[in-house]
Amino acid sequence: MLNNQTFLQAINDSFNEFLQSGTSRSTAKLKPLHGAIARDLAERLSSDYQICSQGYGKGKEAKMRGRYMDKAVDITVKYKGIAMAGIAVKFVMQNYSQNSNNYFENMLGETANIRCGNHPYFQIFIILDKLPYYDKQKHIKHWETFSDHNISKYMALADDNTDAYFHTPNKTLVYVIHIPDNEQLKTLSEYVSYYQFLDFNITLSTHQYEPFGQSVILNDIEAFMDKVYHTIKAL
């Protein structure tokens, strides 16, 4: 089953797929990460459950019925063929400040759609603690830090009552990771080349954030997966 060590290895494999493709938009980077989460769920649940995800089983996502529209979900749990719960995964590697509000608003919207359709929904948000900000020519304009200010919206989310607010995921995992810094890199191609040939392991960030409320878990995949399992088994 997943623990922080094995989950970091899956993230490392995902990051290496990004380096091979040279773009964070590549779907190949999703397979080792989504597959590891799906495999963990399959090991925890009985054979009555089917896990649909890239990188696991048939390698395909499944759609869940929402209150307003059906949605293809990163990891879908089916019970005797019927979709019953989902997990969304976001791995941010670049240009966070440009998209941070969109990431958060989209998370709230898709969560409300699925949870109002009477299905539990969980979110995993993975981000580098320092990441490049590229301009349109793929030059590194500056370096961003995932700061206390950036995490504040997740801290507010952590205090929500998930029984009262259906836009709040049943449980959210915020996972802040670190790779060796090199602010001398100037372009995407330099970034990719440098990390392709650097022997390193992705680690958890050592930055100390304020404590979260009960609906958000920080940097603990085991605690998160336990909550997912118990929520699903209680249905």
C-alpha cells in the first residue's frame, strides 16, 4: 500500500515522464501517478470494486454522473459496475500564480457537480515548493515559491464542514514536494536537460505551514488513503 516513500517514487516517475516529453501537458506523466493511487485502492477494497484509471487495469478513465453534467474522473471507484466515488489529481510544475485561482475554482466546481450527484469526491493537489514561471517563448521569467499566502485558500477550505458545503471535497490532500534548486536555468529546454541528467530523488518540502483543519491533509498519503477507504466502505 502507498506510503510517503512509495508515493514520492510514483511522483518521481511522473516527473521523469514529463522530462522525457518536455511538456507538462503530456498524458504519459499521469500514468505512474494515477496508477499508483488506483492500485492502492484496489488492494484495500474487495473484488466487488473496480478501479478505473490511466496506468491501472484497462488503463482508461471512467465517467461519473454529476448533478449538472457527467465528467471523466482521474480515478473512479465502481461497486458492482456502478460508479460511486472519484479522486481528482492535479500535479503543478510551472506557472502556478498565473493559474492558481483557476485551479482552485475549477476544483470547487467539479467537486460540487459530483458531490451534488450524491457521490463522494476527493482531491489530490501536488505542487513543487519552487517552480519556474515561463513566458510565451518558454524562457524562465522568474521563480515562484509555494508560500503561506498561496496555501491560505486551502487552509480556509480545511475548516469547511463537508456535510454542509458540497463544493468542498470529502477530503483533500495537499502534497508539497521539493527538487534540488537551480535558479541559473533560463529556459524550458535548459530545465528539462538539467534534470534529465541530474541524479536526485523528489522529497517532501521542509517548509513549515500552519496546521490545517480536518478536511485537508498535508503531506501524508497514508492518512489520506485511509480516509478515502473508510468513506467508500461506509456507503
